[in-house]
Amino acid sequence: MTSDLQTGDTREEADFEGVGEEQLKMRTEEFQALLFEERAKIFQNAQRTLTEEMTIDSDELADDIDRASVDQSQNLTFRLRRRERMLLDKIEQSLQRLQMGDYWWCDECDAWIGFRRLRARPVTTLCIICKEKRERKERSQVR
Ligand SMILES: [Zn+2]
């Protein structure tokens, strides 16, 4: 058995063979904790954004000169919230996938996603290859 790590392939474990049921169970708990942590971070962040927004309201809204910059930052806040909501949805989805045992496999091609990639992006549902494919497609579809 050779341990030839193919360069360019970022999957930590190329296939599922080396991962036992027991280990997968442990990983499920690990990743569940990771996702809970991500979720807590988003709530903390949202709380902070809200506080900052209220500060802007009281201090600067009266000043017409600064009106444009306030609008801009409120716009940013809104976008941030949208992003947070989307991320929260993804986290819920990932937690469900964990429960179902689907979490470890690519949604598109059923390939083993790999712990390393999942650790870096716990809400991903795609293997790196499908992700890159999709990003290329999305990029070419933008306008
Ligand atoms: Zn895939």
C-alpha cells in the first residue's frame, strides 16, 4: 500500500475506507459542537451590530451632513444581517445532515468531503471539486 498523496487533491481522506463507525460517531459530536459554536458566534455578532446601530442613531442622525454615511452603514448592517440569516440556515441544515449521517458526503457527487475541509468550512455541503465547479459556473452566470 503506497501513501501517495496526490498533489492538488485537497481531500484529507480520499475515500471512506479508513474511517470506522466509532470514529464517525466521535466526529459527529465534534462537528456538532463546532456548529453550535458557529451559531453562538453569529448571535454574538448580531447583538454587537445592533448595539452599534443604536449608537449611530442617537449620535449622528441629526447631522444632515453625515446622513449619507449613516445610510451607507445601515445598508451594510442590513446586508450583514442577511448574510447572518443565510449562515444560520446553513448551520441548521448542517446539523440536520449530521443527524441524518449525510454530513460527510458531498451533496452533489456523494464523494467523501473530508474532515479537514469540513473543519475549515463546517457548513459546506459540497466536496472541494464540486464547490469549485459551482463557483466557476456562478461566476460565469453573473451578469
Ligand atoms: Zn462533490
